[in-house]
Amino acid sequence: MVLGRAWLSSGPLLPLLLLLLLLVPPALGQHSVLLDGDLVLGGLFPVHEKGDGTPCSAKLYNRGLQRLEAMLFAVDRINSDRRLLPHTTIGVNILDTCSTDTYALNQSLAFIKAPLDVMDTVAFECADRSTPRPKYRSKAVSGVVGGSYSTISINVANLFRLFRIPQISPASTAQALSDKSRFEFFARTVPPDTFQATALVDMVQLFNWSYVSTIASEGSYGESGMDAFHRQAAERNICIAVTEKVPRDATAKTFENIIMNLQKKPMARGVILFVRAEDARGVLEAAKRLRLREPFHWIASDGWGKQESLVQGVEEVAEGAITVELTSRRVAAFDRYMAELTPDTNRRNPWFRDYWQAFFGCSLEPDAAEDTACDSALRLRPETGFVQESKVQFVIDAVYAFAHALEVLQLDVCGSNRYVCANMRRYDGGDFYKKYLLNVSFTDIAGSKVQFDARGDGLARYTIFNFQRVANGQHQYKVIGQWGQGELNMSRGEVQWNGGTDPDRPPPRPSQSPSDGRDLTPLTPTDPDGDLWVTDLTPVEVSVPLSVCALPCGVGEVKLMQQGDTCCWMCDKCEPFEFMKDEHTCEDCGHGRWPYPDKLSCYDLEVQYMKWTSPLAIGPIAIAVIGIVLTVAVILVFLRRDDTPIVKASGRELSYMLLAGILICYLNTFLLLTKPSPAACALQRVGVGLGFAFIYSALFTKTNRISRIFDSASRSAKRPSFISPKSQIVITTLLISVQLLATAVWLLVELPGVRYDYPDRGQVILKCRIKDSSFLVSLVYNMVLIVVCTVYAVKARKVPENFNETKFIAFTMYTTCIIWLAFVPIYFGTGNSFEVQITTLCVAISLSASVALICLYAPKVYIIVFHPEKNVRKLTMNSAAYRRAVSSSAAPSFNHALAMTEVVKLQGSSAAGSQATATSVVPQEDGDHRQRPNNTAPL
């Protein structure tokens, strides 16, 4: 591939880089793997680990050396394959990056120097005076396989972009490398970290964790991967408790500080690691040194993967870790290839002898007695501890991707000539990347499909491992799930957590297990193993550690967030009448509405009113029915015995009006128990006042008449005015009209209607649109009548004994006063219970009517029905027998008897409607009696 286009497109930058290439000396101690071929592929692998203060350490990196050998293995197979590039050989130029980005960039300059052929031979002279020539002349690379770490790939990709050199990485997963505006010629056989971050977030969500800590390695791999994790976690309401970054020059103290910072948020037991392998081990070693009382639960990226060497010596701390590894299949042919290698047969790899000695712990050239010589029978086989590295498949895929793309290019530019032609050598590397490399698609040696998307990314497939303790006390990685095509396929029951169940160590002690088989464990940090656990509601499923800042709020509870921490809250219970507008806000349902049991919305409360079936309505109805029956019976008895002396003497007209009032009072019970409506409310206003007005207006008229008669009889013989039946009816009607007029004005001023009353937030009561106080004011007039009737009853308490109706009236009024005095405080005191209030009103009205019915009419009905022999005129009038009887009595008694006789005769005559007059005996002050003609003093 040529540099012409690079020279034209790079402006003044390329000459400066070329000058730099001439001035930069080669790295000291540099080694490489050089194999000649028609076409050369470059390779960048971390053969050595990063040094402490130096670019490279003496310690070999097992993963890096396996990847180097995987590239050599793939080149050997391609060169021996007669169907793929049959007449073309591929050579390699593989360099060691030492896991350091700056060192890798310096090493990569070798790929740029090769096509420039900048070796200056002027300063060299051979012994025979001939012109010096190099033993091996580097060829321009057709592409580069590597690097492994994302930071290294980013640095070298920027360099390769200037010289339009295609690059395929088998391990770099940083999201930034998908940006074609920056890394125009970069591809990879692995997916970017965005998919890995999605897999990690899916696992966190599967465990119902909402509060985790994160650790990332400094550099593109850790930082970009963790940034992707943070973004997706925020979208799913997963909060980050602590965010730590491992610097490139981290020391043991650095890792200890990281662990101590994690412990400052003890509720975040889940820790997400997006780190390189050496950083993951540093974290585990620090956790072991600090002897954590409560273990963390690690979820790690493919930087940890399933490396056995990473967890050696720290198995107890790493136990229960869940790691992600790119899904790869074991390449059996590579295992056979490695089993055939020995230090004697593998001369092309300058680092293989050191690897052999480090792997088997022996020496190929023992210098001292304590050195163990390597057995010639040793081989790199699974039984000797060799485990194929997970990225081997992707290294082989990268080499084959170049081979397939070069084959198509060769067919296009060289035609039938199956050798490398001049056009192929001059073909631009950038065009080769876009037109050929990105369009390859094939099935690899392990049976997996290999292809690139428009950004040069490989297919996303991950295997999920759990580091578990097995029966013999050892530890191993166990596959517990897969992630691919955006979906997680994993069972929580397969996970063994730190402190989980195994034969050698008891599990975390569960709390009392219910009968349904669910596994319940404490939700407090007082668990004997020092961990938080959550109960899964699915039977027979394993308990999952809890990693939350606060437990979920219950039904009807909202979160009161703590300032500066979006996942920490306190739960505050909504009021009973409030619903949850959102998880942070309670909102009033409003009057007449109540929240559903789930507190998510509200419904209309049932409107309450006094129903006929209510237990508190049964009593008033029974009293009213009995009262109506008795009242109707009394009316029928009076109508049937209308012409008897008892009925006549009681004043028939006033009696019927009084009985009508009693009947209205009983009927009011049904009005008060009817469902409120404008019509029912209007009738209630009229009915209650009207019933009492009938009763007490009639009683007032009757007691007033009796009082006036006796007062008049004591002063003169003149008959009082307005004591005739018609006068009594007119007076009573006028008194009733006052109540009716007041009620009519009331109805006009305050139109009848209904209203909804809310005594508390859980009740809606349908009531008449009237205040309790207004209702009592409407009865003031009847109270005045009661008081006046009571006063007249007191004044007439000394009426002669034979005329005993006045005494019954007096008893009625006394009882009525007591009922009303008790009713008022009870009525207002039961305002918080509308049923009790209505019941109290109904009973009070019915009792008032019952007192009048029983006291005034029970004696009369008793005589009419059971003792008709006493229902005669002589018992209701002042006869001669009575006059003779009273003549033998003392003067005061005689005077009262005469007065009563006068009244009885008047009542009898008025009741009969006769025009007869009676002889009046008017008492004199000196005890003398004077008979007056019948027509002299008509009463």
C-alpha cells in the first residue's frame, strides 16, 4: 500500500511525522516476530506486562503471548490453504506493546518506517569495501492486527489513520473506536463496550439493584465503558453511589483507598468493574488486605472475564463475582498447535523460551543447583494447566478477515493472475478498508459467523460467568447465562453469591421459612454473614443480595428524596384521603372522593343518606307505625262515640285538631327518613312545624279557655268571651296560621334543596339544604306555645278533682318540656352522625306526640271502651246530687266544685250544641249563696 494519498491529504503534519520517525531511536531491547511473505500483516500484542517505572516488565503476559501465537497459527493455516490466496504468502511483523500506550505508539512507528526505506548506508562500510545491505528489508504492511487494550488501539489508530493503514483489533472494545470521524480505518472482531454496558445494566436490573458503586480503569476502555454504563443506568433509574477511577500508575495504597471509599456507602453492596485485568486483581487484593466485614458483590466486564490467574490467592474475596466475557468457542486446532510447540521447535517467537520457563516453573539452562531443569516431555496441554485464552478466536478471525479481503482485492485488481501484482501493492489502504475489509463475511474455524457493521464493529455476543466454590473447596468459573441481540438470558437461581450455599460452608442464615417454600432472609445488615438480602416472591428461587439505598416504599407511601442523592429517600405515608400523583407527591382526592386501595387513583364515594333498612331507622319507624295505628284507633273510637258525654265534654273540634296534629307528627318520621330531595325537604320543613302547631295550638286554646273560665268565675258571674266551639276553632286556626306563614317565608327566603355534607373525608352525606340551627329556629314558635301551655297548666293545677283533664294536660306539658330540653343538646351533640341525629329527631317528635296521645286520650278511650257505664251525663255535669254532695263540704271546696260544675255544664251544653242554660251558683265572699235565674248570666 502506498503513502501518496496520505502525503496529499495530511498537509504539513505528515512531513513533521516523517522527520520524527528519523529522529526517534528504536526502543531498547526491542524484539519482534518477523516472517517474510508476499504481503505482510503487522501485529501488536501485550507480550509483557506493564513495568513499574519502566515501559516493560520482565513478567510475561499469558494472554498476550497466546494471542501472538494465535496470529502465527492463523498465518500458517492461510499459507497452507490452497483455496485462500493459493499463490500468495502472508508474512508478519509482530511487536510487543508491553500493555503501555506510549510504548505501543513508539513500537508502531516500525510499520511506518518500513515502506519509507529510510535506512542511510553512507555511514556504513564493509571490510571488503562493498556496499552494505540489510539482512532483512521491512515491507509495507497491508494491515495491522491489534492492539489489545483500547487505550493502545486509540493511540495507534490515530497514527495509522494518517498513513491510511487498516487496523483490526481482536480485543479493544472502547465505544470511542466506533467513531469513524476519528478512527476512519479501524475495525474489530469484537463488539463495542456499549453492548457490554447494556449487558451489565441488564444484570443489575435483573437483581433489582438500584444503588451500586462503579470502578473504572483510567483510559478509553474503562472510561468509555463506564460512561455507557452510567448513561443506561440513569435511564433505568439505577443510581451510582460511588464512582472510582483507577489511575495508570495505581499503587497498593490507591486500591485500598478505593475500597475504603466504597465502604462509605454501605448500602451499595453491588460493585460494577470496568477495569483491566491487573486493576481488577489490585482491587481484589486490597479488599483481602482490609478484611472486609461485609463482602461486596462484583459484576465485572471482560477485562476480568474468566481469567484464572487474576483470582489466584484472592478466591475468597472474588467468590460470587459475575463476569462478562465475549462469547468465544475453543479452537481445538489451536490447542493441538500449542501442544506441539517446544522451545526447540518454536524459534520464530523470541519470547517463547521465557514463557515456557515461567509457565512450567523450570529452567531451560539451569545455572545453579536450586534451578529445576525443564523436562523435555513437558507440553502445553490442558492436563498440564494450559487453558486457551478467550480472545484467541477473535485474533484468528482478524487474520482471516484480512486474508479474505486481500483475496477479493487480488481478484479485482490483478485479474486472472493469482499472484500479488503491482496494482495490488499500490492500492490505497483506506479504499481497501472501506470497499473490501468492511464487506467480508465468512464462517470462522470455530463455526461462528464473522462480519463487520458500518462502523467496523463485530457481532455482540457475551457469555456470563459466576465464580463459584465447588464441592472440593476449589473455585471455578461457571457459565450462568448469555447475552446477545439485546436480550439477557440468565437465571438468578444459578448465581452463587459470596457467602452462598455450598457443601463446605453454611449459607447465610435465613429467617423463618414460610410453608410455601419461599426463601426469606433478613433485610437488615445484622445478618451473621454481614450482608443484605432480598426475598424473591417466586418459590424455590435463591435469595438475592440487596443493593439499594432505601427499601421500596409501601402502598400509599411517597419518597422524600435526600438532597444530592437521587436513589436515597425516606418513605412518607400519604393521608388516608390522598392518592399518589407520582412516586414523590401525594395529592388530595377532593371532597366526596376516596383513593383506591393501591392509592394510584380515586373514585367517587357512595352518597349516604338515611335508608329505611338502617338499624337506626327501624326504631323510629316502629314507634311511628304504632303511634299512627293508635291515633287512627282513637279517631275511629271518637267518631263512633261522637255523641257520648265523654266525647262531647272533651270538645270534639279541638280533639280532632289535636289528633290530626299527633297524626302529622307520626307521619313526619317517614318524611325525615325519606331520601332527601327538594320536595321531601320542603315537606319536612312544613310537616315538623305544622304537626307541633296543631297539637300545641289546640292545647293552648283549651288551657287558655279553662284558665279564663275559672279566673272569670272567681271575679264575676259574667260569661267569658270566645269560649264557644267556633271561637276555639278560629283561635286554633289563627295560631296554626302563624306557623304556616313563618314556614312559607322561610321556604321563599331559603329555597328547599339538597346539599352534600362532608363530616369527615371518608363520608358524603346527602342532606337537605338547611342548617341545624335554622331548623331549630323554625321550632321557636312551637316552643313558645309549649311554654305558654305549661304556664296555663300550672295555673289550672287546682281545678276540682272531678274535672281531671286539666291535670292530664299539665302532665303532658311537663313531660313535653322534659323531652324538648333533652332533645336540643342531644340533637346538636350528635351532629357528627347524621343517622343518630335523624333518629333523635324522629324519636323526639314521636315521643312528644305519644305523650299527648297517651296522657290526654288514654283515660277517655279507656272509659269509652271498657267502662261505658261511666260514660253518662251525670259524671260530666253538675247535678243536684253533686250539689247536695258538695253542700256538706267546706266553703272553699264548695266554691271550686261550683266553678267546675259551671264548666262541665258549659262544656256539655256547648258540645251538644243546645241552647239550654244552666242555673249558676256564684260564690260570695261571705259564704252566702244566691240563686240566679237561668237567663241572667249566660256563659
